[in-house]
Amino acid sequence: MKIKLTATLFVSALFLFSCTDLDEDLYDRVPDTEFGNTPAEVQALVGGAYSSLRGFNDGITISYPTSEFVFFLNEVSSDECVIPTRGTDWYDGGVYQQLQMHDFRADNPKILSAWRYCYQGIAKINSIIYQVERSGLSEEARLPIYAELKAIRAYYYYMLLDMFGNVPLVTDFNDLTLPSTSSRQEVYNFVESEWQNALPYLASGVVYSKFTKNVVYSLLARLYLNSQAFVGVARWQDCLNMCQNVSGYTLAPDFFQNFATENQTSPEIILSIPYDSKAGTLGNYMSSMSAHYMHRFTLSATGDYPWSANGMSAEPGVYSSFTETDRRRECMLIGDQISLATGSVIVMDSGQPLTYTEEIGDFTNALQNEGVRLGKYEMKAGETWERDHDLVLVRYAEILMMQAECYVRLGSPDLATPLVQQIATRAGVDMPATIDLDFINKELLREFTFEGHRRTDNIRLGTFFQPNWNQPATEPFKAIFPIPSTVLQANTNLSQNPGY
């Protein structure tokens, strides 16, 4: 018997995904009686689960976690990022303006992209689990494989918990029935139990880009840090306990080592998604989504750099929140952009100098040079459209900051000081006399700028609901996005999230 994803398509009408092959080697056509009998075959099979994390572009949605559109959805709806409309560029039917204004609509294609990113990954893992079940491996040999696969699947469900709250839980590859909505509490419980059950069977120590005990401890800490926001139950001590289980990592001496082309050498990265243009990976072009069309001449006298789209910028106030001594401020590009060919400021097609400004006069009709740009990941001449740096998902600085926040919330801010001091020392900034939640909020913005954390932090810290630059006061129900309208149309067993 051959396993074919197209036989079930994971209830394809519901989740609207294609069977795009994301792996160099797919085993969905290998007879189950002939597969899974060697370590190499098992690793290749599990590798398919990891490759799913890179997302896909199938003509319906562009669901890459690096930029389009999962990353954009979370960043633009936060107080960190904006994608201004510049003339006709980046209008796209007003979808980014809607996200900026917290006008979340069920027909917004960026919301659908995030939904499909998660459910295609879940479907892929469900199919792999099915293959492992039918392989020649002993039950004992399968346990660590199941643990790894289910831990990755729970990561997808964690993202759904964060973004959508109430979603269907589907874990059986053979179940073709249309599922019903599970409550946010049920999804929360599922994610927690899957990670807890996986822990005994996962690898210990530091293993780059794999789901290990360290990774799951880190993700459980995230779950518990946001527990009050997710399900109304504070679990600060549980978050601390998970953080204190993480071992083997240190802060990289150079902050930007985490975002270099060869960032896999950083001692700080706990989890990442590996990318390699020579290996044929797709989707890692975030830097080109931010820089101006002419920015390539700041990196190469001949313009030997991929085309840029002049999109994502920092909201006004983000850059100025850094002190002048803060080394992390260099993660953003501002001011005159100098051509390596002429030594002078680059001139845009409009005849005006390419000078990035922090202020954006009207984000619905912005000038081409308005907005500070993303420069966190290394940019250099000779790069291809697909960058080779790995996308950082979890790093040790987050473990330190999660602990610091929990100590503040538990009434022991003095215990937070030595943790934050490590980050401040590396950044070259002074510490305040007292660490409070206001400082934590601002420091999270500075440390994790453009890393995809900010919307979740905004919600947990309450700033998501307060008026901000071009963002009105936001109703509490918008802490989660609406279920995409096409998904609801395909499955009447599902319910729209309250308020939408």
C-alpha cells in the first residue's frame, strides 16, 4: 500500500492547502512495509516535519514565516511595524492598512495565510505520524520519533492558540470528518500536554535547529508567560520553572552574531528555521521587503544585490526609544543612504535624496523614503533573493527576559536585575534603579525588534488595547483574529470568534 497525501488532503476543503512538496526527499509514496527500517530513513521522514516550518507559496496564499505573510500579520498589528502605502505600492486592497488600524476582517488574505501556514504544517506532520505508525519500527523505537513530531505539531497549535484562540484540533490523518471548533482552553491544554508528554523522549543538551528538551522547556515557558492572556490563569512561577530548566546557552558576545549570514554559530540561538539558498530553500527574503528599491547601491557599487520592495518600516518612536549608546539601535537603517559608487547620497527617481526618516507623515500615502528600515539580519553584496541566515525563533535572551518579567510580577524585581543586567551590558546601556513592567515592555521592544514577538507582548502587557500611533483604542475581543471566511464557508461545524 502506498500512502498518498492526496487521498485525504487533511479535509482539504476545510483548510484550503495544496500538497506542495517542501522537502528535498518525500516519502509519501514509499510503501509503508518498505520504509522506516533504518535510521537514515527515519531522519529523512522527520526532516519533512522540520522543512514544513519554512512555509509555502501555492498560488492561494504566500505563507512564509519570514515575511509574507505570517510575519507581517503579527508585526503590522503590533506597535512596532508598519507597511505604509506609497502611492500605489503596498496598497494591496487596503489589507495592510486594516491590520495597522486593528480593523481585522475575516476576508483579509494575510489572516488566511497565517491559518494555512499552521494547518499545512499540522497536516504534513499528521501524515508523517501515520507513516511512522505503519513502518517496521518497534514501538519503543517510535517513541522518540513521535515525541519530536508531536512537539513540532504542538508548536503550530501554539501559534494558532496565540493568533486565533478557538480552532479545530485535528490529529488523526485518517479522520475525514469535518471537525468542530475547540475552545481556546482546550487548545491550550492540548499544547501543554503534548509538550509535557514529549519531554521524556526528547534529546538533551544543545542540538541546533531541532526540537529538544531545551526547546520544549523554552516553549512551555512562553505558554505559561502568556497563560493569563490566553486563558485567564496566571502561571508566572511555572514560567520561571521552565526557564530554569534551560541549560547550555549563553548570550552571544556580539548581539548581531545572532543575525549574521552564518548565525548557526551563535551560542544563544535555542531554535531557528535553517535556510540555505544552495539547498533550494524558499521564503527567506525579509530584508528585501523593507529596503528601498535603490538601497542595493549602499551594499554594492554595481548594485549587486537583490531587488528590494520598499515595504516594512518601523513605526515612528521605535528608533528613538533606543539611547545613542545602545548597540542594538543598529538593527535599523536611518538617515542618508550613501552610494558606494559615488560616495554621495543616493538620489531616488523623484530626484529627492534617499534619506530614511523616522517620521511617517501619512502611512496611507507615504513618501518613498519615509520610515526607518529593517537592518537586523546581515545584508551584503552578492546575496541572492533567498538569504542564507537562519530565522531565529527562540534565543537565550528571551529566557532571561521571561524570568525577569515573572520576578517583577511575583513582587521580586530585585531578582530580575542580574538577568536584565546581562542584556544591558551587551547592549551598552544603563540599568534603571528599579525594574518594573513599563521597563520590561520597553526593553522587550528594544531587544526583540522585528523578531515577530511584539504583538504577543503587546497583548500580554496590555498595550495592544491602548491608542497608539495610527492605532485606535482596541476592543478586547481583537486579542485574537477572526477565523478566515473561506474556512467557515467550507466547514459549517466551525464557529466564528466572538465579536467578529
